[in-house]
Amino acid sequence: MLTSVDHIEEIHEFGWTRVDTAPGEWVALVPNEDNSAWGGTLWKRGEDGVDYSEGCTAGHPISAALGFEAAAREIAVLVKKENAK
């Protein structure tokens, strides 16, 4: 099992990590350089079975103090609010 530090290092190696936020929905969670904040992209499964981007954050607006799952949910909410405008 990865520790949080190990997971952060692995995320930096790949650039992002996937966090499922709801059935058929997930966030590609991206840390900033000093691991103090998160940004990311919301993805949803289409009727054709392919995942499509719903949108992404501008920068890294979510504090890393929230942890992976809570940060991903906040990013999903931000993207959905932006799409509603």
C-alpha cells in the first residue's frame, strides 16, 4: 500500500491520478509543484462507453489539505458550476 508521500511522488511521475467521484464520473487530479493545492479535469462516461472531458479548473484552486477524494469532489463541483454559466 502506498503512503500519502509515496502516492504524491507517483502522481508527479505521471502528472495526475484518477479519483472516482460518482458512477460514470471521475476526476484527473493534478497537484501543483509544491503539493499544496489541486486542480484537475472532470470526466464523464458517454452513452457510447467512452470517457469525455466535461471541463477543467483554471490553475490549482483546491487546497491539498482536503486529501484526494475531497479535492476531487470539489473539482467536480467547480467544473459543474462553470458549465452551468
